[in-house]
Amino acid sequence: METLLFAVLSTGAAAGAEAVPEDSDHKMANNNKDPCKKETPCPAKCVYVSNPYLETLKEDVLYHFDLGTKTHDFRAMFGDVKFVCVGGSGLRMKAFGQYMNELLGLGRVTDDIPDICANTDRYSMYKVGPVLAVSHGMGIPSISIMLHELIKLLCHAKCTDVVAFRIGTSGGIGLKPGTVVITDVAVDGCFNPYFEQNIMGMLVAYPTALNECLAQELMKCSEEINKFNTIIGSTLCTSDFYEGQARLDGAFCNYTYEDKMKYLNRAYEAGVRNIEMESSVFAAMCNRSGIPGAVVCVTLLDRMQGDQIDSSHEVLKEYQLRPQELVGCYIKKRFCKK
């Protein structure tokens, strides 16, 4: 297979990736703008997207959202969106929307919020004021499909100055369960700081460093909340829950406990503090679209100590509220400045 590696290193990305020559026809977008700056992070013509063929479409159907440019007024429905929060579970995204409803003083946490994507069983979407909460399912392919359509939605709605978050759960490495990890860079199974995608037989690599300023602002929010431990660290993004994460409890396992521990120790030495399955493509697409992004995940266990979660349902439920509380604090501070 022909290999074509594109890489533009941004601040915070690890060294070692190949840079694209200045005269190359192949360049990669890496416009993860700094939200601390007042500049608008998207072009005026068509925000966030980079696809000339979209302008030739008579209608753009966002199939997995059951939305289309002929059947829906995107500007009226979504034009005021400033904060996008994505997570695996539809129920969790609805709960986040209800939480933000009360936190921003727009309603009550018990208010029912309609699912904009109720006519499809692929994803769920909830809107509360300037906040859009969308489920992405489990794993890289599922979140990738969702993000393509979400970014086009923001384009059609002519949204500007949007900030994106992924909230969720993860396995920790050398961390006490319940610790919240804000990702500085997502790495693959070999600890490379990029997301590699096969496009028509060519391997294309996109940087996965996330917005440093946004991470620091979230850390300040954690200090203000002062209820749980929060750190900034690298996140290992895998394409599998079992063997891809060096678990010993899958249906198949052709390595030893010693092999597992050596790998996890290598990960820790590389700066990895948690493992999940969506951060790399989320970071890559934030970079490509120019949307400042953050990944905020709570750890449910320390993988150095075992593979299966043994905390009670009540404890796990409280853990899962931590990322939404942290992101909610950031959104409320920004919202109240308007």
C-alpha cells in the first residue's frame, strides 16, 4: 500500500512527524484557533468546512441526523450555537442538556428537551440556548460520521466562534478512579500524536494536539469547583476496547500479564494518563475545521490495578457527572459574559 503522511506540527504536538514541504500540493488544515484571542476562527464564506463540492449540491442531506437543507432552516434552528458538547450516550447528552438548561437559567433540570434527531436511531441531539449536545456512539468510525455532519450543520447555520467539547469516561493509567483528565494530545497505540486515516489507499495523518488555552481555562474551572482532582495529560485513543487496550478479559488474548504491564508502563512514561476510543478523530477534526476543542473524560478505574470496573453504580454515576460539571462551569462563565 502506498503511504502518504501529511503532518503540520502545531504548538503542543510532539516532534517526529513528517512536515509537508512548502511547495507541496498536499497541505493539511490545522487551525485550532486560540479562544483567548478575539479573532473569528472560521472563514466568512462557509464556516468550518473545506469541500468545494458541497456548493454544487442542490440539497445537502445530513442522513444520520435526519436533517436536510431543503427540509430544515439551519440558520433559524442552530444559528446561535456557540458551544457543542458531544458524548457517547444519547441519554447522557440529554441529561447534559437538562443540566445546562438549569445552569444557564433557561429552565429547569426536569424540563423535557426534544430530541432533534428523534426520527433516526443513529444519534441524539439536544439544543438548549447556545448549547448543542450530540451523542456520537462508541468508537472512531461512529464519532467520525457524526462530526462530518455536525461540522456541515454548523456551516449551513453560519455559526461563528464555536467551541467544542467531548465529555465521557475512560480508563486511567496510574490515576485514582474519579480523576478527570483534560487531554493535551491524543495519541495512537504506538503513542504517535496524530490520527491516521486511509483515504483511497493512501494513509493520511492529521495532528491531534488540542487547544492549550482552552485546557488551561478548564483547569481554572476545576480549581473553582474544588470538588475533584483534575489533570492535563495525554490520552491513548484505541480502535478496540479489549486487545487494543491490553486487557486480559476479552474473548481472545495472546499476550501475558507481564506484556500488558510493560505496555501500560510505556504509555505512562510517554505521558499517557487515560485510555478511550474517540479522542484522536475528535482532535483531528477540530484541527481541520478550526474549532477550538477539548476532551474531558473521567477515569472509572486504574488500568494498572485491573481491567474490570468494580465501583458501585452510585459511585460511577457521580464520577460521570464530573466532566459535565467542569464543562458546564466553563460555558456558564462564557455565557454570562455575553
